[in-house]
Amino acid sequence: VDVERELFACREPAGDGGAQPLHPLVADVDVGEAGPAEQPLERTGHERVGAHGGDVDGHLARTLVRVDQEERAVAAGRRPLLVCFNRALKESIAAAVPEGGLVQTWYGLCDTFLTARGHELDYDRVRTDPGFWSELRERIVCETIPDEWMYDTLIVDEGQDFPAAWRDLVFAHAHENARLLWLEDPLQNLYARDPVALPGWVGLRAHSNYRSPRPVVRMLQALIDNGPPIEAASPLDADEVEVITYEDTEALTGAVKEAIRRCYAAGFRKEDVAVVSFRGREHSRLFGHTRIGPHSLRQFTGRYDNSGQPLFTTGEVLLESVYRFKGQAAAAVILAEVDFDALDDATVRKLFVGATRATMKLVVVASARASAALRGRGIMR
């Protein structure tokens, strides 16, 4: 927390081009430019820090919002805005921070801002009109942003999922001397976005993983061929990653049932366990089930209540997709329906996201060909 607190004390590079020194607590991290060079941003005078990698996003963002809101905003009258990509992550962050600022997804920010400005949004067009969101962006560009929509601290979480056009529109909500923080992890780039350039920013690159137990990090170290090594910073060095192989779709539910049994046998309770599908909800073979063996499944219905909260079915064990569960965590994670043609970069990133949701135990339920590929790399026994 002390390191995270000092991030807000970082300043943009000095006039001679050299970055001002960071606090001694973060002197051993890789500090440099936060992104590739491109046309510099017009706005100046901000305190600007970009933090990359190490699976820092969710926990760090929540801590930074608490620090800024509770310890700084109350005393100085500052208002924070945190914008992320994933709605489930937004909901978990919003539930953990005090009132006084705004936590939204990019799409939610577009919706609430335009609605407040009197626009009527026809969401029935989303599935049929590929230009729907581009049109909304153009509407925002044409709007003058009033003072009540300007913020003193602006945090972008899951920055790897943001295209450059989103960056510019989000930063338009920052006061002239606002603090800006950009959090991203390239290994969680599930949508293959190009990196967003942040020229002139101080960059902090963290390679330590504090969330995942050491066996999970060892698996990831073997999985990632290039880039800086991931440091296992968690004190937990418990069970090795387990893999359960299924031969066909009919055997899948039996394999997941066995994975749940192993988690329970290891002492985890039903509320500690999450089944995370490697596939999206539309293509998953699990989301059509209400039960797996004796275990009822708690899953998102696709609907929301009048206050915008997601509605879930009643069940014992949480079932989510890797896309919705990004930014969240569970003590015991069953990464299910793992199947792929090749261990390419996209597959590696999806495995990274799924595996790092586990804080204590990871069980992988994989097809025969995926299991063979993983074992062939020496990743799993």
C-alpha cells in the first residue's frame, strides 16, 4: 500500500527530458516511458503515471481509489473518476469504494454522460448496427463537457482493452491539473488491441505477481516465451496446478464435477470456488446447465435489475466466463473448457487471465489435445 500511495507523488518528466525520481520504495522497478511515441497529447500540467503488468490492475485500482478518496479527496475536495472495460470488475470496484466519485465502464460512461445531456439511446440497435458505438462517440465529441462532469483524479483500469480513441474521450473529463493514472497488463489483452501511447508519462512496470500462488506462477513462467519474467511474490506455495482431461463434450461435466470435488476435499467451501469457462457464454457447453452432479450453479442471467445490478440464478457454485471474470478472483478456480488448436499468443493471454484468477488453488479442465499441448511444454504433469 505504501508503494501504491507514493504513485500519486510521481510527477511528469522534468523540463530537460529526464524523469523526476520516484520514491525510494519503488526505486527497484523498471521506470521509463509509459508507451510508444506518437502525437503528444494536447493537455499539459497533469501528474501522469502509467503502471504496466504484474496482474496489478484490480487490486491496485481499488486501493488507489480508496487512498485518493478517503485520505486526499476529503481534505482537498477532489473528485475521482475510474473507468474500466469489464462491467463485472466495475461492479466489484464500485461496491468497495466510498461515495463521492464515479466508477464506470467505458460504455457506461458514454451512456450516463449522453443520457444526462438529453440524448435518447436506442440499445435495440446494438446487435444490428455495427456503427452504433461509433455514432455515440461522435455525439460525445460534439458535446461541451460541463464542470459537473470534470474530475480531479482520473484512473483508467484495464487500459490494455482501450483503443486510443477511448483514451482521448476519457481524458477530456480531467481538469487541467488532474492526477492521471493508467493501469494495464498486456498479458490480459484478450481483445488484441494495439498498445495505447502515453507520450511524456512516467512509466512504472511491475513484474511481481502477488495474487497467484507460486505453483500458478511457475506454470505461467513456463508458458510465456518472451518478455520479462514474472516474479512469484505470493507467500503461498501449496498444491501444484492440477489438470483433468476430458475426451468429449459428454465427459466435460463429469470432469468439472470431479474438479469441484477436489476443491471441496482440499477444504474450500462452495463460496470459495469459481468455475471459469475458457469460452464465452455464447459458445460454452456449461452455461446450459443449472447443475453439475449434486452442485447447483450460480450464473449471470444476462439481465439487470432496475438499479443496474446483474441478476444471477440461485446456486452454490459460481459459473463465469473468462471474459466476465477478468479483474476478479476466487480462492479456488476451476478453469474449464480449455481447448485450443495451438498455443499462440491469444491462447497464452487467455490462459494467463484464467489462471491468475486463483488466489490459492487452480484446477484446469482441458480437452485431450489441450492437455497434450500443455504437458508437451512441461507446464503440467
